Amino acid sequence: MKFAVIQFPGSNCDQDCLAALNGMAGVKAEYVWHKNTSLTGYDAIVLPGGFSYGDYLRCGAIARFSPIMASVVEEARSGKLVIGTCNGFQVLCEIGLLPGALVRNRALHFICEVVTTRVEVADSAFTHGCPQGSLLRLPIAHGEGCYFADEATLRELNERRQIILRYATADGRIDASANPNGSVENIAGICNREGNVFGLMPHPDRACEARLGSADGLKIFQSMIETIAASSERAA
Amino acid sequence: MKVKVVVTPKAAVLDPQGAAVRDAMQHLGMPEVQAVRIGKYLEIEVDEKTPNLEARLNDLCRDLLSNPVIEDYEVVK
């Protein structure tokens, strides 16, 4: 099973993603430079965190015009799994694969801490290994992670069960005290309508080793691996 | 020719920078300041003889210079 980890100039979690994925059984993850134009042969695509193009103009605004992004859109439309963490989430919103946008944190600070997120959808391609209401301890590290969407979009996200993760208190409540950055409805991660594109501000790639604080990120990658395995079994 | 583009956050979008500057202005002796919104201002040098300039510029304002989900833009000549 092959994962592509896209490298933009300014990506800085590409190595974390590669190391996390290559530590998992049966997975081979490779870097794909953003100037490439093909993603043929990969089973899943990872847009890593970082500061692509220095976050100039807006986070992800320039990266979304990188040559590789046409293939990312094409593969996403064909149903391939795409995950964007942090800056990757911002790029997915900028290019329109995910609704809404990420703006400056409510308190203006860059936030670097471990947060609790609650799994809101237990049967998504990215979280089916986690029963509904499971709490995942994941690091965040961002200055522009405040998720915004207008009311109509929010209603649709809720109705279609596209809100996959919300920031929660340690005991699993969703309230303002658990919201690190001002995101509407404590949203930490959403998927597209088809359910194959997932963007989240937390870093599962930095939570893959219990000795380093948390291994909860593995649950997301493991869910992806199982989804891909199940779909290739169906195809066979 | 110099084209000026002003990009502003939409009213519904949280603008914590604007709020921080409003607070600072109030502290510095202007309690009458009610709200501040912070956007972006771009000056673009462009060859005015280019055909179809205005439409192409508007396309890029929409696609690159602003994000229509959170921002409005205005082209000022």
C-alpha cells in the first residue's frame, strides 16, 4: 500500500508523516515534490503541515496552485483517500476540496500544545477504528487554525455528518473552554461530502509514539489503511 | 499602470487583529473608536495595454488574492 506525502516549499511535517506511515505494517510512504504532476500508483495522498510558501498572502493560497494540485483534485474526485493536516487542511480548503476556511486564531497567538479531540463520526474512512465519542489526544501547532464556515455550510456539514473531530474537554464535553482557537462549533476536522477527503488542524503525524506523548494519531492512519485494504478487496 | 486591490474580511468572519487594534486605539485616547477591520492592500504594476485586463485581474482577485469564503475584494484604479 503506497502513500504519497506531498512536499511543498515550506512543508515541515513531511518527515513526521513519512516516518509515521513507514512505521506501519504494509505501508510504503514516499515524498512527491509539488512540481510533479502525477500521483498514479498511490493509494492515498497526504498533504503535510508546515508553512507552504511562507504562508504568504493566506495560508495555503499559493500552494493550491502548485502543479501537483491538479492531480490531487483529480485523484480526490476519483475517490482516493486524501488527508491534509494543519497546513494541508488549509490547502484543501483553499482549493475547494473542503468547504470553509481557516483564519487567524481568536487570541492571535501561535498555539503549540496537546489537545483533546472527540470523534464525532465513528464510521468515516478516517476514524472507523474509533468508536463514536472516543477522545484522541493530538498536538496542534498553528497560528491560523480557527475554522470558519457560513451558517448554510455549517448546517450542511452537520446534516451530512462531515464534522469528524471537535475540540473537547478532557472528559469529552464540547464547550468554549475546550476551543483553543475560536473555531466555529469547536470544529477540529471535517471531511468532504463523499467522505474521502479529510482535513484537520491537529497533527496525527506527531502522535504516533506513546513514549513521545500520544499514539492516538495512529488510529487515524490505521483507519485509512483498513479503508484502502477493504476497497481493494472489493475490487479484486 | 498601477492597480490597487483592497481585500477585507467579511463581516461574519472573526477579525481578532482588528479587535486588538480597536482596543489599543481606545486605550490610547480614542474611546470613540467602535470597530476596526484589518485587510490587505496590494499595489500591482501592470501593462495597461494588455487585452482583457480587467476581467483577468478580477479572476485572479477572486482565485488568488482573496478567498471568497472569508474575504471581499475591491479593485481601485
